[in-house]
Amino acid sequence: MQRRLLRSGKSLSDPFNTSSSVRMSQNPRMVWHPEDVQNLIYLLIDEYNARTFVDGKPKDPKLWQQIAQKLDIPDYPGISGVQVMGKVNSLKQDYKAFQFLKDQTGVGWDEEKDTVDADDAWWDLKSQANPNITKFKNKGLANYPELHLLFAYSTASGALRQSSVQRAPTPEECARREARGP
């Protein structure tokens, strides 16, 4: 029987490697407990106060590894800077989604749940525009004040927002946007 080789040089009989990369196999997806998230946020606030974490990101990419070394998570003693960066990006996405909710008009606020008080039809409509908001239907964002401090100036919102992947507006576009207003 003739042995068939794949483009990679492996034969069809070689065992399949389930990890997508070496990095993934070394850094398995971790489960963050609320107290671990709180500790991470406190470390980020310390860096924010030291002006090394500005506009929702570190001035030096090495900061992720430094924060990872300061974190004391018993279940994950070898947490990496990549894992810390991933969690911070996840927190930032949650912050942006919750801020989207807080910016909505025409609905109430449920103080007990700490989230928007609206009917199911409203939630269905808004979740089509931003699917990340559904997790906040029954409970608000934990650590919102701290996350607001860290990320408020790094996320654009409103009519004049400009994504970093968009080309710069022409002077005519700027004038048209300003005339239109928020």
C-alpha cells in the first residue's frame, strides 16, 4: 500500500493535533473568577494612576507580562501576558456594550438590576444592532465605575465617532457631520 503525504509532509496516518497552535496548547483558556477579575482591575487602575495604562491600553506592550506576574491566581500560577491582554480586551468589549445600553433614550433604568428597564421587543431590536448587550438584560456590568475610569476615553461613541480602521474624513465630510450634529 502506498503512503500518501499531505502538503505539510505528514502522512495521513499521523495523529491529528487538536491544538491550533503551540501558543494555544501552552495557554489553555482559563476561567476568571470574580475576585481574579477584581484583582486585575485594581492592577490596571494602579497602572492607570502611574500613567502607564492610558486610553484603555498600555504604553509599553511588556506591561501585559508585568501585570501577569503580579496577579496571584492559585488555579493559574503561570498566567501569561497574552491571557491578561485577552481578558482586558474582553472587559473592554463588555464595557462598550454596557455603555451602548446606558446611552439609549426612551427607556427606564432598573436600580435593583442596575440595567436598562425595557420590554422584550426593545431588547430584541437593540440586540440586533449589538448582540453583546443581551448578557446585561437581567444584571448590569460588574465593576462598571472602575471600567469606566479605564476605558471611557478609549471608546468612541456618538454621531461623530471615527473607527481606527476607517479612512480619515475629508474636510467636506467633517463639515457635513458637524452641520448634521449628534
